[in-house]
Amino acid sequence: MIKSQDIKIGTCIRLDGKLYFCVDFQHMKPGKGNTIMRTKLKDVVTGRTLERRFDIGVAIEDVRVEHRPYQYLYKEGEDYIFMNQENYDQIPIMKDLITGVDFMKESDVCDIVFDASTETVLFAEMPVKTELVVTYTEPGEKGNTATNAMKEATVETGTMVRVPLFINTGDKIRVDTRTGEYTERVKE
């Protein structure tokens, strides 16, 4: 158990039977009354955020979490199979629990977050940016690079990404796995 004033960004707490990560917090001292803790919490399962206020000194159940690197191996049915890089144990993770799953390719290393007390998987995260090869896109026309117009491109994972007109088939691009947006072309 922790006190409400000990909540910081990244703290995992159990509230109403659900697990939440703190994504923002603020101590508030109104003119009258007690000091309160205003928090923004993200649901581990659904990803929804909610704002919650706590009085200072309220006991809250905290959850100890561990981040471990796992390598993505293959997809089996609806589950994705990951391997621990230290002891080679393999675990299946449901698609719903993986952030950036559309941009994941074999041998990518993901950060998997476990509830340390029960050893259950809370969620898995791809790195924020990943490099992918464009497998198909319409050819860009010469002279159309001055505008910020975008076109559709299919990357090696089969996902569609909006890219600038100068990107061609075979180019390697960097994509933000949280939003699915093109960030830059990778020069080799």
C-alpha cells in the first residue's frame, strides 16, 4: 500500500478491481480545505484514461511491475509468441495487449510489462519507432516533392502507412508505432 501523495508518473495502482498507470499528477492546495492529489490514470487493459482526485494520506494498493525485453517469434492463431532472451522461455500474448502490433515483424524486441506478484502479462509495447521497408507504393512523379502531399504505401508487415510522394518501393522508412505515422526516410 502507498499513500496518495506517493503517486508519480509510471506508478501502477489497483483501483476498483482494475489496474491503472499514472500518466500525470498534480498536488493541489486550494484556498480552503485539505490538499488533494489530482491524477490522470490510464487503464492497462482498455487504454482509456480517467481523471481521479485523492485526498492526501489515503491508502492506495500499488502493483509492482517489471519491464522485460522479449523477442517476437511468430503468430499462432490469435496469439503472438514471444521469447525471453535470457532463459529462452516462450509466452503467448493476445493481440489486444500489444501496442504497435501492426508494425511488428519477426525478431523485433518488445518491452513486456508483468505484474511482479502474479507473473501475469499486463501489456507489451513495441519500441516507439521502427524501421520498415516499403513493399508497394505508387511511383512518385518528379517535381512533386515541394508540397506536403501524402500517398498510401504498404510496408513489409502488410500495414498501410501515409508517406510523402518521394518515397518509392524498396525504400526503408521510420514509423511511429504509437500513431502509425511516417517520421522519416532511413538512409543506408
